[in-house]
Amino acid sequence: MSWEVVIGLEIHAQLKTNSKLFCHCSAAFGDTPNTNICPVCTAMPGVLPVLNKKVVDSAIKLGLATNCKINSINEFSRKNYFYPDSPKAYQISQFDKPICLAGYLNIMVNNELRRIDITRIHMEEDAGKLVHQGSDNISGATHSLVDLNRCSVPLLEIVSEPVIRSATEARLYMEKMRQIIRYLDIGDGNMEEGSLRCDANVSIRKRGDIKLGTKTEVKNLNSFKSVEKAINLEIDRQIDILEDGGTIIQETRHYNEATASTTSLRSKEEAHDYRYFPDPDLVPIVIDELWIETIRKELPELPEAIQKRFVNDYNLPTDHSVRLTSIKKLAEDFENAYKNRKNENITPLETANVALKYYDYFLSNNLDFSKSNHASFQIGGLTFLVNTSTVSSSTITSILPDIVNTNYDPIEYVKEKGLAQVSDTGELKSIIQDVIKENPGPAEEIKSGKMQTIGFMMGQIMQKTKGKANPGLANKMLKELLGIS
Amino acid sequence: MIHLNAHELFNKIKNKEVSALELTNAFITHSKKTNAVLNSYNLITEEIAINTANRVDKKIATGEKLEIFEGVPIAIKDNICIEDIETTCSSKILEGFKPPYNATIIEKLNAMNMPIIGKTNMDEFAMGSSTETSFYGVSKNPWDISTVPGGSSGGSAVAVASGQAPLSIGSDTGGSIRQPASFCGIVGVKPTYGRISRYGLMAFASSLDQIGPFSKTVEDSAHLLNILCGYDFRDSTSQNVKAEDFTRDLNRSIKGIKVAIPKELYNSSLSKEVKDYYDQLINKLSNEGIIFEEIELPSLKYALSTYYIIAPAEASSNLSRYDGVRYGYRSENANSLIEMMTKSRSEGFGDEVKRRILIGNYVLSSGYYDAYYKKAQQVRTLIKEDYKKAFETYDVILSPTTPTPAFKPGEKTANPLEMYLNDIMTIPVNLAGLPAISIPCGMVNNLPMGLQLTGNVFEESKLLGISNQLEKILCFKLNNSFIEGVL
Amino acid sequence: MYFHIYAIHSSYVKIFFVMITKETIKHLAVLSRLEFTEKQLDNFSHDLENIFNYAQMLNEVDTTGIIPSSHAMPLQNVFKEDRVIPYHNIEKIMANAPLEESHAFRVPKILAD
Ligand SMILES: [Mg+2]
Ligand SMILES: [Zn+2]
């Protein structure tokens, strides 16, 4: 049987604001329990909400960046449900008048463009945190503690259409969303801290069927890895059930990263009826063209546009330009390094190669690239060294640990440490002649056509020069001296 | 001294005939003495009242000029938050709750150095028209203690009518200031929605609630409104309008003003006795050069139904925060979260509150929202439009404040709908957000009756001006001799 | 699911008789986190039935195309600045907690036995 997978994602992105959605408490993460609270966000009797304008601006930004239509008349509604992490016993959210509608994002899956449609984006407040006591999880707990620091921190909920066809697509879409959120600088997209979360609605159907299968909602996906893993687990589980002649129950399932499995959350006895209605404590938000245009002008250049530009203007391979735009700062650092190049003949590709090497070093060592204030300058310097054959590109890798997160000029550094390649032909010539003399056998092998032995001879040259011989030049001269060029 | 109105008392303080402390003590003493019978207070806040009075006396001693009503005591309905002072909404569920903050109007009264002498009794969460739903028992109408004072701001009305305080604060969601003012023979004002900040007023129905004053005279209310009104950034529904002096029209002539009497309020629900009384009154006023015209406001017929859908809907959500988690009453008889919440709420709320929570949840339920809640909101739009049209022609709209004078406890509790019908005159005004006032106009069956005047939005000054002139013509005097009789 | 509306007649306008059963009240009670005795269920179903039958008069009103009013007064675009103003009376909030533990509100176990 051939199955088709149908996935819709609900992404919750926490916004990077100073204060909460409806009060002046700090929206900071991770403080001591109940220290960023006030009468408003703890729902003391008599308090009233006042909307943080920056949240509306951020929502418009994301809406424009994801090709959405911005609704001109917006309204907040109350979503009524009892739970101790929701002190008003209603969440202030948007219901039938969300701020953004009908957008999409393009992602690349196996070198193919896939368009993921976005149903809506709306503004809402986060809930507080429950810490269960006496057990690792809710079921064994003796009691729970309510911390309201996170309560009423602003969120955007981004709901996709059920058009995602695989766990990998889901992950790629989520990664793309995070990239855009970070480019817009409206959220930090940090999944470990919960500032980017998602729930996945997963169902399967026979290929060719039009009717959707029964879906389950998988929650607690707090890393890109778990998004992919949990959805694949759920797909397998559903296929197993259906192929055994069973039926899927519509339910919420909780992903446990430690055991790599999903479990059913005990279905609640009551049907959900949130009794949404417009919040009478808040007034409508009317967004006119002027407001939208003002935001549009503030929008930064987005990754897709930059990629296109890098390919067109700099003739970079697509792969390079995609990698360079993975984060905004890298794209900027690359471009600045190229624009301030120290040699006219330095090419964009040379700069890009160095920039990517530089960035990879941060990634593989878990360093924070956003804090590397001298990246552009150092990328420029390193590219110059490569361009002038002062050092080999492998030498760059060995220099990086010493210079990143310092304000070292790589050119000065190489000079100080005496790392410059030996490119003096006179000096190299006498070294190579020595090597040939000391290794007559291998020399003869090369002369008789056994080219593999060149590697051995190059190794001997590098040993004598402590790795500083310009490899291209040395190779060329060796061949000349052996009379085979 | 306790029989004097606020303005007279203020002059006595200003002229150093009496110190603020002496005056405050006189009201506290009288309040304590009479509260045993009238049950108008949930709490007498002697300490903060005396501190404030002392501040005023210090000011006088240093020769500083007093602003109007400095040193004049005031009683506050028990649904308005005062920092550190138990505020209960007359509900068991808020037993022991001490707000961590002051309502905006409390900040204003504190800034004006008005001694707060107590928190007044009310219907639980302001749901009721008689104070009978209070967890702390019914208040007594000082005109006849066998009758109710009206509600929900019954305690605040009793306090002013019985000389316990010259001024008090109430809140009005469907008539909760005007109806008890009428029953107790005093002045009560519900300003335009958004005139007075709701920040710190424990919400009943957010789109209808409005704070307002009780006083013995229209002039006192006008002065008090000057203190209470104003934009508040903490309340998104607060109206950012220019400050005005609400006393400016008090002496303006009312000859030739046009007054509309809506048939829907005047004809339908009045007994012959009451109707005859008001007919006579209108005749009398016509002789003063006021032009009365009967008009039709067809949508007003539906105001009560509309109100009893919208108000409970908002209330059901507003009252969900009372879950035993962060403050107030928590049941001890629970061993799971859901049980704790359910039992705390079931043991903490009274029947009328529960009834309205049920109504509210019903009309908001999926499948019923459009038929009830949305429909009611649409009718609300029509009610607003009807009023808007009327104010194109008329200066004010007049009706009795209540269909009957004060009734006896238990008389209407058996049938909730009958209790709700008591609000039929006052409810339309809240739906439309309009300002309205009730002034005493005379007696029926030896009990006071009120005249309700409704103005166009933001036309409080005009409304108060007309009311002040009517007050002079009607010449209604509070008879305080019953206070001595009670004791 | 527990609600029933019966049309008793319809000539010019639709007039319904609303029946509120005890089951309806039980369902609403769960939504409201309330619990009732049998007698209360009887009383409340009776009260609500009366009230909703009275409110049926709204069906006489033609509201086609009428915009619903959520507010008494028209207002729009009311905002606060994105500025942190720390609240200094947190201990007064915590002091109201029926049960406090580790500077948090303590609640009974979420799942019943
Ligand atoms: Mg949501
Ligand atoms: Zn807060």
C-alpha cells in the first residue's frame, strides 16, 4: 500500500520584546520564579490589559516576509479554559480576525522548490510554567508549582495549511521560518529555551484519496531533530495501525525526546469548547496602508533575495549563496569583506570560501557567531593571505582558533608567528634539490612515470620547511627539477 | 453635622469651623453605630481615614489652600481595589483578599485627601438589584428597614442616605448606581462609558461597567466627577477627552429644553399608581417651560434580553480567574487540581453568580454564539442607533429610574427573571454607553422614587445642569429623622 | 450536544421554545468548573429556561447586515510602549496565595488518582 503523509504545523514564535504583551513586566527568559510579574499578568481582580504596539509591528513584519495579506481590522478574543498556568482562565488570542492571512514560504527539498502555504498568523499571549513536584512528569507528581514569569509574553502563532508531505519538509519549513524570524530580528528562534516551538498535525491517507485521514496532534517538539524524529515515529505508528486494519483515534500525543517515542495524553472527559468572544477590555486594531508601508520600508533584505543577488552579482554558485545567507550576519560579513578587499583581483568566490570556512569553525565548535564583531575584517584579511599565496588554505584552519573572538589582524598574526609560506624560488630550489639528493630512489620512480610518489616527495619538502612551502609552487618546481613537466 | 452635604462640609473644614479629623471621626462614629442595623459596610477603614484627615489638618495648619472636597469623607463600594485593604465584592470567594494595588480612582481620591471611611456592601460581584445576593447579608433601606436599598451598590447608597458618609462611590453595569439611588432618595450618576477609569474595579461585565458617584445633591456629584474622571493609560477603554468642569452648566436655565419620554420605558412596565405619579410630575415640570414629547425607541423593548445575554457572557469569563490558585478562597476538600477549582468555585460563589456564569457559558457555547451572543450584540448596535437619533432632537431623555419603589427582601428572589425586570429602565443606558443620573423626585407609598435623565455621550455637564435645576424645582429633602428612629 | 431547541410554530417570525435540560446544566457546570446538587440542577434548568424563553423575543428583530457591538463606545488602536517598568509589590501578590512554595503558587496534583 502506498501512503501519502499530510502534515500541518502550528509554530509558536516568541517575540523579542522588552516587555510583555499586555503589561510592563520584563519578557526575559529564565529568571527566578515569579519575579517578572505584576497585578496584570497574575490576573489580580480589577486589572486591565493594554496592548504592546511592538508586537503588532512584529506581526506585520512577519506577515509581509511570508507573503501574507495583512488584515486591516484586527480584534483580540478570549479563549476560555481553566488551567493554573493561565491565570485569567482565558488566553487573550486572535480568533476570527487574525492579523495575517493566506501567505506562503518556499523551501528547497532535494533541490526542488516546494511552496508551503500559510493559513494565518496571529498574536497571542504565552502561558505560565508548571513545575511538577515529586516526579519527573505530570502523572506521578504529588503537586505542582505555578511560575508566572512567562505568562503573557508575546507570541506569534503561525499555522500552515496541511500541505507538508514529509518529516523532512516539516523540518525544512520550520528552519526556514526561524531563518526569517531571525532576519527580521523579531524573535531569537531559540528552540532550547522554548522561544520557538511547534505542534504537528499528522495524518496519512491512501495515495490518490482526497479525503483527509484522522489526524493526531504531536506536541512538545523542542528541537529540529525532534520535529523530524517525532513526525516519522507518528507516521510509522499510523501506518502500522492502518495496515493492521485498525483506526486512528484523534488525540494529542506527547513526544518524549529521551525515549524517542510518542505517548497519548490522557484524553480529557470534556469536549473542548473555548467559548471565544471579542475581549471587551481591548479595542480593535485598525491597520491602514500607511502603517503597512512604513513597516515594509523597514524590512531587511530577506535571504531569498540576497541569494539571488549573490548568484547574479557575484557569480557565486547557488550552494555557496544559500550557505552564506543561512544567517544574516554571515551574508553581511561576507559582503563587507568582499567590498573592502585588499587586492583588486580578489574574487567573490575566494572571499566566500574563506567566509564559509570561518563560519563553519563557529558552528563546529558551538561558538556564538552573532558575537564575533571582527568577522568581516578577519575574513577580508584571511582572503588576502590566500589570494597572495601567503598561507595555504589549510593553514587558515589552523590559525582560526587563535584569532576568532579577538581583534587580531590575520595578516599581522601570520607575520608575527612566521607562518608565511616559502614562495622565494631561490630558497625553495635549494630545499627541493636537497630532498631529491636525499631520496634518489623515489626521484627515479617519478622520472619513470610513477606520479603517486610526488606526494611522498612533497611531504619531505613540507617537513623541511615546517609546512610553509607554497605547495603549488613547490609541486611545480619539483617537477621541473626532475625534468618531467 | 452628618446631615450636611459634601459642599457644606468642605466649607466648614476650609473655614476651620471643624477639623478634618473631627469631621471624619463624626462619620466613623455614626457609621459604626448604625452599621449594626443597616449592614451597609463590609469594613470600616478607620485607620486610613484618620491618616488622610490628619494630612488635611496638617495642610490647614501650614496655611496651604485646600482644593474642593479635601477632608470630606467618602465610602467605597467593595468591588474597588484599595491596596492592603480587604476587598471582597461581597463574595466568599474573595474572603481575605488584599489587593496589591490601588484602583486608579483610589489614587485620585488619595491625591485629593478624601478620607475613605469604609468598603460598602453590595450584591455579590454586583449581580443583583437589592444587595440580597451579598455573602454578608442584605443591607437595609434607611427609609424603611423592612425594604431593600436596591443594588448592586446598595451599601454605598445607604451610606449617603443614612448620613454615614456624605459621598460614596458605586459601580453601574445595568443600573447599579441609579436604582439604589432611587430607592434611597439620593443622587446617583453613571457617567459616559470610558469617562472614569475601570482600572481596579473588579469586573462584572467589562463593556458595561462604569464607576460613578452617590451624593445628596447634584452639585456634589458634579464636583466629585471632576475628581474621578480623566484618561487612564492603564484602561484601554478609557476615553482620552479634554478635561472639563462638570459644574459649568449647573446654573443654566432649562426653559425651552426638549425632553423625550420613550414609550417603551414609560408605558409598558409601570403600575397605575406609579404612572399617575409621574404623569403629575411631568405636568408640574411642563409648567416650568420644559417641553416634553413622547417618542418611540423601538429597540429599547429588547434591551433587557440583550443585557441578560451580554452581561452574563462577559461575566462568565471575567469570573473564571477566581479559581483558588492565586488568591481568595480555596476549598480544603480536594485532592486534585480540577476538584480544587470546582469545589473552591462551588463553595465560594453564591447562587446568583452561578446562575449568570451558566447563562454566560450557554450563550458563548459553540453552536449558540450566533443565535444569542452575536444577535444580542447586533441588537445592541440598534439600541445605540435609536438613542443617537433621539439626541439629534432632544436634550435629555426622561423616565422613572425604577418601575416601583423599594421592595421587601425575598419578594423577587424566587423568580430571577422578575428581579431582572426591575432593571428595565436603567439597562438600555449601559448598553449604549450613555451618561445618566437618578435624582430623587418624591415619594410613592412613603418610599422615595427617582427620576432618570439620560444624556448624549460626553454631555454630563448638560445632564448635571438640567438635573440641578430640576432638583431645585422638585425640592426633595432627605429626611434623616429615621436614623434616630432606627437607633 | 446536550442542547435541544424545538420549534413550536413559525408564521411571521421564528418562535422557539427553549428547553434547558439537567444534562445541559451538567455540561455547562463542567465548562464553568462548578458542581451542583440534583435540586440545584432542577432549579437552574428551570431558571435558564425561563430566561432564554423571554430572550426569544430577540428573534423578532431583523439584524441582517447589522454590525455587532462589542463595545459601548468606538475606540481603536490603543497601545502601550514596549518599556519595562518593574513591579515592586510582588510580595503583596504572593501574600495572597492560598498555598505558597518556593516563591510559587502551589496547586494540588493535576491528575486525579
Ligand atoms: Mg494558540
Ligand atoms: Zn506583568
